Amino acid sequence: MRLKTGQLVYDVDVKVDDFGRRDTNNPDPQLRTKHLVMFGCSFVFGEGLEQAHTLPSQVAALAPDYFVYNYGVQGAGPQDIAARVEEIQVPQEVPQMTGIGLYLFISDHIRRTVPSISYLGFHKAAPYYAEDEKGEIRRYVNYQAAHPMKALAYNVLEESEILNHFAVDIPMFFGEEHYRTTAHVISYFAHAYKKRFPQDEFYVVIFPDHPLFDGVMAHYLTQYGVKVLDYSHFNVRNYVKGLGTLSAIDPHPDAEADAVLADQIVRDLRLTSTVSR
């Protein structure tokens, strides 16, 4: 990847398996009798990172009993993840009988759930999950099927030269109702995961350095019966030598930040008794 100036930001090789998942380093795979399935966006995929430095690979390095799967997709949000969970083929994709499911939440996933105009512009044909008249989450063919009038308005606003010129996205701000709705969609795919893996535990990991949430996402997720590892107030920069991100203008975590997060996850879930920092 290069900036507009031509400066190289990163250049990495990406290998994917037969199911479209980015490969994960799982040393001694024959000893890994449990699975750890990690869902998320580019933060899980490992944007800008070599395979050994992605969050799934670094978790695998610390959890020798677990075969870790990278279900991170660049640009994905809870809507995309809900569809992917419902499409998992068991046991073809995940042959181990028991394990853990994890979803890494970042603040931008709220925008991708609502969704905003800019996000919807690239996902008009994708399945859409929303509350029906009974207040229950259901799957619609797409956003237009769920909200025909809003979809029409968004199509008009999407062509606005003024909005495009000033790079204005709608909604411009998000509040409690958006947080709650996002948590509801997340709880939907958490329960869908449990249907496919009845013996598993499923956790939502709230990415560090988002103190503005002040526990609000954890609150709503817990209300919907979802287990949470809330790292919103955990300051990764206290544990890294560099920025903790790929660059000053790219918020994706670097290898060092992912190492810190992997260590914290493994500790909190007690995936191994031999972790040391």
C-alpha cells in the first residue's frame, strides 16, 4: 500500500485457504484439539501485517491447544459477520468439536451496522439484519427490503454534490439507540454461532483505546446475554515502544499492538498457563 505521495506504507503477502480465510500460523497443528474462531474486520484480518504478526497468529502462538481460524474480512461489520456465521459449514470449515468463538468489535462497526450512507453504498445487495415489528432481529434480502423509504432517501443523498464535496456521511453522529441496535445484531450472530457450536463459549472483544464508550457497548451486549471482554479503557500505547498503529494516519494495529492484545485475550480466557509478557 502506498500513500498519494508514493510513500510505501506496507507490502505484505497474503495467503488464503479454500474457504477464503486468511491463513493463520498454527505450530504443531496435530496437538491443537480445540478451535478458536475469530471474526472481525481488517483488524482481525491483519491489514498491513505479515501472516505471523496478525492477531489470530499471535493468539495461536500463545494458545497451543487451540487451532485458530482467521475470519477477518476487510471492511466488514456486524451485518457481514452475521451472514458469514450463518454460512459456516460444519465440520468442513472447523473440524475440531469444541472451542471458542471471538468477535473483535471496533467503534466503526456502529457505522457499518446502522448503516451510514458511505457504507451502504458498497453493500446495497448484501443481506441486512434489523429489528422487525416484534423487535426481533431478522435477515432481510438487503437494506432496501428492510427500509424501502430510507433506502430511497439514501440513494438521493448519495448523489449530493455538496455532501460528496465535503465528505459528509449520514448519520453524522451516533447515540444510545445506535449502540443498542448494534449490540442486538451482534447478539443475533453470537446466538447463531452457538447453534452451530453448541458446546462453545462466544465472546465479544471490545478493541482498546475507545474510552468514549465508557462501558456502554459492554452494557448493551450484556443485556442481550453476550459475554464481553471490554478493553475500551485499555491503553495499548503503555505497552508498546512505537505508535501501536501502522502509521500516524492509519489506525490499524501494528504487530506490537496485536501482540499485547493477543496476550491479554489469552490471559483473560485462560487459554494457556504458560503465558509471559
